Amino acid sequence: MKLFIKKCCIFITKGYIKAMKSRKLYNRISVLREERGISRKELAEKIGVNFQTVGYLEREEYNPSLDLAFRIGEFFELPIEMIFSTSPMKPLSQEILEQKKRMGG
């Protein structure tokens, strides 16, 4: 019974991971990096990844782990939902204006 449960859980987990890998995440990494005048290599060193990983992330060819998403958010001092989204992202200036309108300002 234990072996069956282990195999079942592994199968379910693999299916879940496969489904999650196919979900596209949009991001603002390149815009934020360019605004701060830092290279991919500099960002990579600060967040602990290879500079090529930053390129994959910027081109949206790779979804970050949750830990990496938080490290990126901490580096840019922004909540991760301001950096990553499951739908195409509006320009930051537009989001800030909309947020101000919602807050009555």
C-alpha cells in the first residue's frame, strides 16, 4: 500500500509540476533593471543566479521559483505582484495612476 501511495503521489506531483511549467508568467525585470542602470550580470550576482537565467526570465522563457521571485522582489524593493503576473502587464506608470485613482488621489 505504501508503495502505491508513493507512486500515486509522485505521478500527481509530476502532473502538477508539468501543468505549472506550461503556465506563462509575464514580468517587468528588464524594465526595472534598465531603470536602475544595472546589467544582467550585476542583477544575477545580487540574486544568486547565472546571468543567462536573468535573460531567460526577461524573455519569459523561464518561470522563476517562488524563492527566486521573492529574491527579485527584495532586490527591487517591490512586491512580487508588481514584477510578475499571469496576464500581460501594463506599464508601471499606468498602474500607479490607476492605483492613485482607486485610493482617491
